[in-house]
Amino acid sequence: MLLQLPQLRIAQFALITGLSFIFIGCILTGKYYENRLLPETYIENINVSGKTKNEAVALLQEKHPNSDRFIGPEEKFSIVVDTIEVQESARSLGLRYNYEAIATNIFEKNQNSGIFRRAIQAFRATRSDYKIEPEYTADSMRILVEGIAEKVDIQG
């Protein structure tokens, strides 16, 4: 029966079928990346493309050079104020890498779009490199200040 249809009907059918496949492909791709990082996503040269947030965190913990999450735990930092010098290790200052925070940040940045936009981003992805910045807490700064205060003779 299809062969008896006029050429225009065949062209319309082919066009509608092709557009349907594209539409369905976009929906499936957008849904796939709804809970995953987009293609070509790297954190500290570790490929986390297509990973869920939890998979990306686990991969970073496994492959990042400072996988104990502390910045060179035995490395000493020297802080010099005038003539006062205090040395503390990264571990004692609590300087660490927060893998979950970076994965969450990238995940949320990439996921703030609709299903079709996400599909287009996935199809047009170019390499995105992210760096992990160390974090510190108020306690770590307290330790640092106490170390300086011990060496300062405050005269009243």
C-alpha cells in the first residue's frame, strides 16, 4: 500500500518519522543525563563524564593524588607575621579537599536546564576541566591564630 501513495505522502511520512526519532533521541539523552554529569567533564584530569554524583565522588576518592582528602598531610605550612613564624601541617589546620562539594557544584550547574537543553549540551559537549579547591574550617583558623598568639608577647 505504501508504494501506491503519492511521492508527497512518502516524503511527509519520512520527515515525520525522522523528526520523531530526533525528538525521542533528545528525550532519552536528556533523561539519561538528568542524574549524571555531562560528557567531557573532568575534575583534576579525572574523567567523571556520565557518572552520577556519588560515582564521581567515589572515583575522585580513589584516583585523586591526595586521596586521604588532606593536602599533603605531612607538609608544613609556614605563616609569617612580622618576625613571628608559625608552622602547621595541612592536617592540623584541617585543610582538605571536599570531593562531594565539587561534584555537587558541577552537577547542579549542569542540571539547571530542561530536558532538551540538557540533550543539546550533551550532544555539543566540549571538555570542561574543574579544579578542586581546598577547604578550611573556623577551627583550623583558630589553631593558626592560637599558634601565632603563643609567640606574641602582648604588653598592656
